[in-house]
Amino acid sequence: MNFTEQKIKGVYLIEQKPFLDERGFFARQFCKKELKEKGLDFNICQCNLSGNIRKGTLRGLHYQKNPYPEIKIVSCLQGSVYDVVVDVRPGSPTYLQHISIELSAKSGKMLYIPPLCAHGFQTLEDDTLVYYQLGEFFYPEFYSGLRYNDPKLNINWPIQNPIMNERDKNYALL
């Protein structure tokens, strides 16, 4: 696996090194040893799937507050997404800055998202499947989010008029 740190400290793009042959490929999805060698101590507590029927579906921007912040590794198993991470760590030099990257089943790229970074994605194809590995259990009382179209974040989502639930549409502005 190759790890490339992004402009937000602690966010890594992870690229698999697939073994290819006439049958297809084999690639490592998770390796605790390789993560630890990069200084990323990650214990999987929960794994989630997000099935998305229509192109333009937007989920996020979500995070879990202290004392139960989540670490996530996110990958796209089918289709493709425009994936966004926002730094919500008070005192961070990149506070409220974001990164965006396309994740797809074809590329096999994944994102490692550290604690107290909000995450969201917009599907770029119908029938898209996103897989989350989480380093903390879900605690609804500590769950929070940012408004996807908050002017202070200035995120340029690729598809206008996204398909969303009411909660995500109506998070408070910063």
C-alpha cells in the first residue's frame, strides 16, 4: 500500500498495490501493520456499507465529537464518488479547510480520515457502494455535521441540486 498525506494533516490517500493475473486482481484492503508503520494506530470497531441508487446523492458532512471521535478508512466498492474531508479540529492550521478526491471501484484508492474531520461524498454514478471501516462505535449523542453548502467551506460539489436527506440539508451554518 502507498500512503500519501494530503494538505490536511493526518488525512492520507491510500493506494493499493494490486497483484494482477489472467483471473483479475488481488489487493490488500486493510493492513494494521502497514498503518502502524505510518504512525496510524487504527483498531476497527465497526464496518458500514452505504448503497446509493442514484447519481448525485450526497451524504454528509458527518463526524463524531469528543470523547468518541471516529477514525475512518473509506473506499468505493462500486461506481465512483466525489469524496470530501473537512478539518474541524480547533487550533489546527487547516481548520475548516477541505480536500476532495475522486474514489472509485476502478482506482481502488481509499482515504484515511483522522479524528475530528468531517466527511461526506457525492455519487458520480448510479448504483454506487461505499465501504467504511470505523475506529469507534457510533454514539448518536456525539454525532454531528456541517452544512454541505456552507459558504465558509466553499466546497464545489460536482452535481448541483443533490439528492439528500433533510438532516444533512439542514445542518446549521458555521
